[in-house]
Amino acid sequence: MALVTIEKLNDAALAQVVRMKLDAEGIPVHLGSAGHASLFGAADGYSAIRIQVPETFEARARTIVSELMATLQTLQADDDAED
């Protein structure tokens, strides 16, 4: 089964949140990295963490990730407004 990259993130913690959400939804997920710099906190195009799922789950996974990101942005905006 071929894997499809549905998102690239430079934040390891956020990548783990996405992984946990997809896993909770029953979607097999793999976190891949184009480089090892992300292990040391570097954030650049070469160290992006790839969120990968089997191609049969691509559409559903993209929807879930999109909804999750929108929710996180709303929470961040609410938090910023309180400050």
C-alpha cells in the first residue's frame, strides 16, 4: 500500500497531535522526515515532518487534518485575544 504525504509540518509536537488524531480516527499514519535536523529543533524545508497515510485513506485524512488545524487556529486566536 503506497503512502501519500498529506501535510508537512516543522513542529514535532504538532505532528504528534496530528498523528494521534488520525490514529484515533482509525487511520494508519506514518511520520516521515526528509532530514534529521528536526530531531534537534531546526525548522526548515529540509527537516519538515511528513504526515503520511495509505492512499486509500487520503481524502478522509485530509478532511480530518484540515478540521483539526482550523480548530487549533481558533483556539490560538481565542488565547491571543485573552492576552
